[in-house]
Amino acid sequence: MFGRATNGYVNWCGTLIHKMGFTIVLLVVFSLLAGVFGAKLPKSFLPEEDQGYLFVALQLPDASSLQRTTSASRKVEEILMQTPGVDHVTTVVGYNMLSGVQNTYSAFFLGNA
């Protein structure tokens, strides 16, 4: 079965190679179809399913103290609150949402825009 499939594929490719004009037309058709389908895709960066939530992870160098992380988190909170469209921010210091690890050098921010 594998041998028949391989031989069929090789024969089909050989036919396309010998009929270069047909191959180029087929390539142009596929390119045009890709352009048509690509034009129908959403053009915005954010998907329509976006609910306006903000997720930010902060990670300081390994073994940074919890006090240093808290200080850096306050600065990040200030920056986020000054960002247009951000209503509020909740900070979780000592937790990394991306890895699910509790440590002293990570913080996680949840916001509503």
C-alpha cells in the first residue's frame, strides 16, 4: 500500500514537472485562493472574543526579595493605571501565573480595560 502511494505521488510529480505551464497556472491559482482567503481574515490585532482583560507578568532576577518585588510591582501598577483604557489593576505578588510557581521574585497583574 505504501509503495503504491509512493509510486502514485512520484508519477504525479513527474507529470507536473513535464507540464511546467500547467504547474505554473496551478501555482497562480493557489496563490490567488490564498489571497482571497487571507483577505477574509480579521485584520485587527485583537480577536473579536477579546473581553477587555489585561494580564501582565513581572519577573525580577532570581532570589530577589519580596520587598523588591513589591516595590517594582507598585511602579508597574502606576504605569498600568496611567495607560488609557485601564480601569483597575489587581496585583498578586509572589506568584507567577505563567509557570504556576510561588516565589519571591515574581508578580502577576490582572486588569480590566
